[in-house]
Amino acid sequence: MNKRAVLFLTIILLAVNHLQAGGISVDAGLTPPQDRFILRSQYRYMTMDNAMMRVNTQMTPLVLAYGLTPSFTLMARGVYVHQSFDNSPEINNGLNDPFLLSKFRLYRKNTADYVIGIASHIASNIPIGSKEVSMRAWDPELGLNVSFRPRFFAVDVSASYIFTDISEKLETRPGNIFNINTAVSTMIPLKSIPNAAFSPVAEITYSTQAASKATPSHSILFLSPGVSVIYSNLSLEALVQFPVQQTEQTSIMNRNSRLILGLKYMF
Amino acid sequence: MKTLRSIIIMAALLMMPAHIFAQSNAQEEQPQNNQQSQPDTLRYTVYGMDCPGCEGGLEKQVDKIPAVKSSKGNWVKQELQVIVKPDSSLRIRELKKRVKKANFTLDMNTTKEEDE
């Protein structure tokens, strides 16, 4: 593979790996109860294109989180990725790098009128994913999460900073990435079905990547309406992410609208 | 062929949580048939629940108290209902500790108690 092709693949994989930020009902600053498991599965469909090509990506993240203590949560994520190209018969698929995250509660206050929670997280991928869909470089991440829940409303903010390729394994080290996701939602109890709720949500996701030797700095802003239906410990989620603003450069692929369908089960 | 394989793997990953949900529901239904006596029912106000899913996290912790036969959270009413085993007494300190482990807060000023 020539140098230009390697660089191109790196840019595609980086976009896929790190723009998983946001994406419906993130509990943000609230850590789950002790001994609580949260299992999430999603289907994500996204496309990217430029003058030369169009990349179609389907992803199925599977996430398991566990409340080790009330203030400390562990999370593991595996993602199956399938990529096809409009003008090429080539198909890339396989398991992406596993991703491990630990979240620490910094502050939580429960009152009759509202809940506030602040938590930080530290995370990293383990660069052992399939060569077809993983760059196999260490990308650790630090983050801060804040939740404000005035009764039936919710505002969740999650910010993270990703140190890309810290071991400088890649030929051209990509720029570090900053993501911030804000989700505003309301929880509407369903009177006809006890223990069930309907929750419209709007998310704003901003992601920016610093310049590297290969690419200039670039950013993207998504606006995402969505909905969740929750029944007891199970919730179904759907979200569409619309890119409302993004840096346009010939060396960077444009991201198009994305679809996220998911379910979450807690036990 | 590769595409077909990918679709099958994705479908399997999506179905896994639903399968686990069905299994655990079946397990939860069995013990309810063993209720025989009329135990005490206690009600408490609990702050911090903001969705239907929170109820299960609270109940999981409270049900670990040996004196508790079963519990039921209500996120809309901010209420916890606890059924105590016959000839057992519920220590408020232990209940408070369990509610805290669920990341919620027990309101000690608004507790109501009733015998059924």
C-alpha cells in the first residue's frame, strides 16, 4: 500500500473510531448504583465522502458497564465494523479495538426537585482490533461529565480529550481530539403503562481535531433529534445526527447524516 | 458472502440484550408464588430517581437487606415501598446505607409507616 493510501485509510479509521462521541441517553455525570449492570447495543450507520470516494460504515457497538461501587463504574466496549466503498468492491470488516473506561463520581446531590451529578472518566482503547478496521495505536482519553436533572427534565454534558497515538506508532501521528456532547431531554411518564416513559431528546455534538503533518485542524458540529422509550429496565433508542457545520478541506472527508438505533438493558 | 456474514454478526449482537432481558424476567417471576403471610409494608421517600430504570437499581440494593421480603420503587412519586418479612424488623440505618449504595437519598423526615 502506498503512503497516500495509508494516510487516507488512517483518516477514515480515525473518523470512525473517535466520532462515536455522543449518541443518545448518555448518563454523563451520574454513576449507576453499586452492583448494577448496564448492557447497551446499537446499530450505527454513517457515510463519509469527498470528490474521489464515498465510504459507507455500519457499526454495532456492544457496551457492558458495571457499578463496582456507587462512585466507581467500569465499562467495556467492543465494536463490530463493516465498511464498503461506493466505487470499489473492497470491503473492510472486523472487530475494532476494545475500549475500557472507568468513571469516578466527583459530586452528587439528590433533592426533591433536582439531581446534580459530576463525574470524570479515564479511558483507553486496547490496540488489538482487526487490522482492517483498527489503526492499532493507543489513544487514551480523559473526560468530565455533568448531569442536571430537574425532575422530568435532563441536561447532560460530556466532554472528552483524546490523546491520539501516544506511542507514536503511526507514520503520521494524527492530531488530538476534543469532543463535547450536550443532551437535553424530558421524561414523560406513560400513565397507561406503569413503569414506562417516553423521552424526546436533542443532542448537540461538537468534535475538533488538532492539525497534524498530514491534515489541517478540522471540526464538526452535529445536531441530533432522537427519542427513547423506556419500560422498566429496558429502553429503546433512536437518533439521527445531522452535521450542521464542518470544516471543508480536500484532505478531509465530509461526514453525512448518521442513524443510531439502540437498546439498553439494566440488571 | 462477507456482507451476509457481517449482517448476521450485527443481528446477533443486537439480539443479545433482548435475550438476556427475557431470561431474567422469567427468573424474577418464579419467587412471587411463594408469598404466604401478610408482612408489614413500609413506605419511604427517596430522592434521585429520574427514570423508570432507576427503580430496579434501588430495589436490587434494598432487597439485599435480610429483613426485606421485597421492595418496589416508584420514580414518579419518589417513593420506595418495602415489604418486611414476618417477625423481622427493618433497621433504618441499614436501609439508608442500601439506598446510598444505589446512589439515591432517603428522606428521613417524610417516612410513613403502615401495617397491612
